[in-house]
Amino acid sequence: MGARSETEAVRDLVVVDNEVPWEYILTNNVRFAMEVKLPLKSKSELASAMREATTQLLGLCGDNPYRIPPVILTDFVNNFIVLSIRRPSRVPLTFAIDAIRFPDISSALSSAYDLSMKPGITVDLGRNNTTDGSADEDDA
């Protein structure tokens, strides 16, 4: 864990599923997360924040058969970016990360919520491609 300055603190949030009782925050009950970085004044600070938000996204989505929780990267001033994963192809198995900028927090929250309602597609994230085409037999 890297050192943080006095003005930079951990300010990450998660929105969890309230449909079923839960005791711990697990990837399968997270709807979406917010990576809050204050402030993002330069391109290099934004690039660093994007890398951290991408790491959060991969951690939430990897081996998660239930959902694909997006991550909102924001500084609550100028940046409202929703990162999400999609699967453009099953054969060969490929995933892509989308980062969409929104004009305000309410639009970003609305998009993240909509994305969080989609079924999971990342249970195979991180596994090798099959050479015999057996991935074709799985559901889409």
C-alpha cells in the first residue's frame, strides 16, 4: 500500500444489494463502487486514478458469476467516469473495459445502476482460452 498525503484519504464507497440479507461485503452483493479521488488536477493524476479504478473494477468482476459491478471514478467536481466490463466475444474469449465520461454525478450514478442490473459475464475473466472450442457450449 502506497503512502498517502495528508489531503488524500481513502474515500471508496460501495452500493450493495438490499434484496437479500447479507453480513459481509462480497463481490456478489456489490451493485457498484465509487472511487473518489480529490482533487484530480492534472492528466497524470487522472491517469493514475483511472488505473486504480480499473484495478477496483477487475477485483469486483473477476470470478463473479452474478453481476458485473461498474466503478464510478469521480472527484465530485469535473470528473464523472463510469468504468465497466463487456464481453465482445466468447470465441475467442475477450473482454473490454469501457470508460464513459458523464456531465454530472446523477448521470454517472444512473448509468452505474443500469449496468449493475445486467447479469454476470465475467466468471471466466482471467482463464485461458480453450483450444477445442468447448466455450461455445456455454450460455451467452
